[in-house]
Amino acid sequence: MSEPTIRLAAFAGIFLAMTLWEVLAPRRPWAVGRSARWPGNLGMVVIDAVAVRLLIPTAAVGVALLAEARGFGLFHWLGWPTVLAGLVGFLVLDLVIYGQHMAFHHVPWLWRLHRVHHADLDVDVTTGVRFHPVEILLSMVVKMATVALIGIPVAAVVAFEVVLNATAMFNHANVVLPAWLDRIVRLILVTPDMHRVHHSVIRSETDSNFGFNLPWWDRLFGTYRAEPAAGHDGMTIGLPIFRNPAELRLDRLLTQPFRQPAGEEDGVAVRSSPR
Ligand SMILES: [Zn+2]
């Protein structure tokens, strides 16, 4: 199977599974629901995929293939066995994505791109793929640079891309995970309850739980929050701005980074002090 086929099949399988889970055991009642949100959110993932194919067709996997062929990158210079380089490479990519996510929150012009993801008024499986195409392209460039410099093996890059896509859909899903199971899973994987804190309208909660795959970086760097202050049922999802449901439309999503609602503050300049 070719790499795009693997990724598409994994995406479709996880998407269907999480949607079924959401229908059978939803975690929270909807604020807005699916019909107003899905066309915009799914439109974004299609545009993102097309944008990457058109503008950076090699993507991260192409860079890994090239680095392998030319013997470029740290792990190739060190001559590490592929399995070890793959495992460490996977961890490095996850740490880089964690750091990149923090940058997207703390650098004002990056936040303008990333807040499109946060402006969703419910969090469900489609929120996990709702990113502005410019954010997706920037993220791809960061991944490509990491893969080239570290010399991460091809298999690890493919695995990381598939796993990141899958965990993003899993931990944005509006699903019930029994508390005892959440506690166990959360030791090795970011769970829906852990990530939902990150979608709270309260800025100090938005600026926590940055991890997408591994929960360890948040614990290590002090950005971990176990749960929202108002609880999962009482919390409000989204941002203080862009709360008009018209903002869920695809055309509005694409232009959000370039609009600042008059008289409204999106919180980036008045963020609470670091913890
Ligand atoms: Zn975020």
C-alpha cells in the first residue's frame, strides 16, 4: 500500500469509529451540534489536504526518503540502527509538535491562525482536523526541517503522521471514557477529557494541555491541567470571540485569521501570567 493510501484508510477508519462512539456514548450535550459545524470543519480538512499536495507534494515522508538516500541528518551520521532512530525520532517529532503548539498560542500572528481551531463551539472528531491551511503548511515545514536535521527513518515519519492524525481525532471526540480507563490511558496517551480542557473559553485553560499524542511533555514542562475548573459539563467551549454560529461557515473560517472583531480582545495580549 502506498503512503497516501495508508493515511487515507487510517483517517477514514478512525473517523468512522469515533463518530459511531460519539453517537452511542456522547460526553457532553451539543452547544451547536453537527449540522452547523461539519460542512465547515470537513471543508477545512479537504482544503488542507489539497494545499499540502499542491504546495509541498514531497511532505515530511519525501524528506525522510531523501535524507535516507543521501545519508543526511543526525541519526544517519551517528549510524544508529533504524529501530532506535525510529523510536527516538518519533519522540523528537512529538516534542517538536508540542513546542510548535505552544508557539502557536504565544506568538500573536501564529495565534491568529491557530485560534480558528479553537473557535469551534463544540469539540468533536471534526474539530481534530479543523486547522487553517496556513497553519497546516507551516506545521509541515517544521516537521520537514525536523526530519531532515535529525535524519528520522521513513517508517517512523509515516507512523507519526498516521498516529498524530488518529490521536487528534480520538482526543477531540465527544466521547465517554470511564474515569478508571481515562486514568490509565492518560498515562501514555492524551485522552478526550484531558484535551477538552485546552478548548475551554478560559484563557489559562486554553493555554494548557498542549500535547496531541503523548501526555508527558505537559507534565514535564508544567502545562498540565487535570480538568476544567467548571467541570466537563459546566465548561464553555470556544473563544470569547467568534461566538456567532455564522463563524462556523467555511468561508468565515478561512478569513478568521485576518479579522479581529471590533472592540473584542482575543486574549493573547492579556494572558494570565505563566504558571
Ligand atoms: Zn491549541
